[in-house]
Amino acid sequence: AALDAIAQHGEGLITSACTIFTHSSSSTVVGILRQAIRQGKAIQAIATESRPYNEGREMARYLGQQGIQTKLILDAAIGQYVKDADLVILGVDRISEEGFVNKVGTLPVVLAARNEGIPVYLACETSKFLPAAYAPKEEVRRSSEESAHEEWQNVELVYSFFEETPNALLTGVITEEGILSMNALSKRFKACQVCPAL
């Protein structure tokens, strides 16, 4: 029910002949784009490979199967292609007061979109709202296991999997309750009371 509501709210942001840029893979984003298709909107998508695990490849393949004309681009080409989009919609692992965590590469997408004046929205259930005091302190950057198998002298192979992006760069957050402005999101977190013992 929550995902259906998010899809309906998000679809309202999409106009006919709109090009949506997305990164990594998100069932929530897919739901929004499918809803737009159901409403007869002739949309297009731009998806990134999303290395190192290339989740974006499967995302692009699925969108194509849904009848959405989709470009699959290299992560390194984000700055080149984001300017072709009308809207950026991203999934998210969790969102806190000041920032949100998502697949590495999200920050370059958001910065490039902001530079071009393109709106950037997150799409997620409110269950992913997590005050920073509760957020796990996992390591965002990890050395690749491949480094143990390579023999490059004085070179450490490092793969980043997740990164944090400031909320201030966003236009809004699409939730099952509606589309939250950044002011509304900030007020929501300020209303959260965190027990000092936790």
C-alpha cells in the first residue's frame, strides 16, 4: 500500500515526454515510472551502470522491458548526460536530519543536477527516516577484496559502496504520505525525540 501511494504521488511530478534520470536500482523508483506509463505518459529514462556491482544494468533492462526508452550510461558520464534529464528520482537506503545514504555515485548525480537546475527527489517509505542518533556507524568506504588478488605495486584498490549526500541539495522527498519539502522534512525530524540512553 505504501509503495502504491508513493508511485501515485511521484507520478504527479512527471509530465508527458519527460526524461527521468536515476542511479542504481530501486523498486520504489520503478513503481513511480510504471505508474507514469499506466497514465499514458511517454517517458524516457537515463540509468547509470552503478559500479561496482552494476545494479543499474538490471534497472535499465527492466525499464526497457516495461516499454520505457532507456539510456544506460557509464558512471563517469553522469555530468555529461544528467543535463538531458528533466527530473532526477533516486531511491535511498536511509535518510537522517542532515543527509541521506545511498549507493556511491549519488552525490555526483545530485551535484550535477543541481548545477543544471534540475529538480532532485528521493523516493522512499517514511520507515527509512532514521534520526542520526539511531543510524548505524558502518564504514562507508571499504577496501576491495580484489586487492588481495592483484599484484599492483604500491596500489590499493578501493571500492566505495555507499555515500552520504546532504539533504540541502534535494528538492523534496516522495513518501506514502505525499511529497515533503525540505522544510517539512526538517520539522519532522525536529519533532522526533531520541532517548539519551539509546
